[in-house]
Amino acid sequence: MAPEPRYELVRPDLLRLLMERTWTGADVSGRELAAAIGVPRATVNALLTGTTRSAPETVARAICREIGIELLCLWAPKSRTIRTPEPAPQQLAVA
């Protein structure tokens, strides 16, 4: 089974700003956000302080759902780039 994709928080300060006025017009604290999405309070705190820069996709999506924004407004996909070696050029046969 492949590991869950991770997303990098682009700007922790933007997350904090967006928490001040969610899609409902109300604010949400870190504690309330953590409870709403079902993660430890320390997880949200680490994201807000920049201690943790990434989160699993389910957490990133849940945060966005709670504050009412699209995923890519706040998060960037984090993936490894895999370089595939290019095949060596073949000699052309002269007829």
C-alpha cells in the first residue's frame, strides 16, 4: 500500500489569518480546529508555528474544509522527483 501523499503548508501566517474569519464568518482557534478535524492540538500548533511544514493529505483537506478554502490556496503537493535515466543513443546503422 502506497503512503498517503503529503502537502506542504505554503504560509503558516496565512493559515493563522484565515482562521480569524472562516467561511461562516466566525473565527476558529487552534484548539477548535484540531477538535473539528480530529487531530491532536499539537499538530495544528506545530503547523501554525512552522515547526511542522507538511501534513498528510487527509489533514490538509480537513483543515481547508473547516476554514472554507480550496486545498491549493494554502497547501502545495510535496512529492519526490524520480529521475529516470535516458537511454543511451544508439548507433545508426549505415546501409
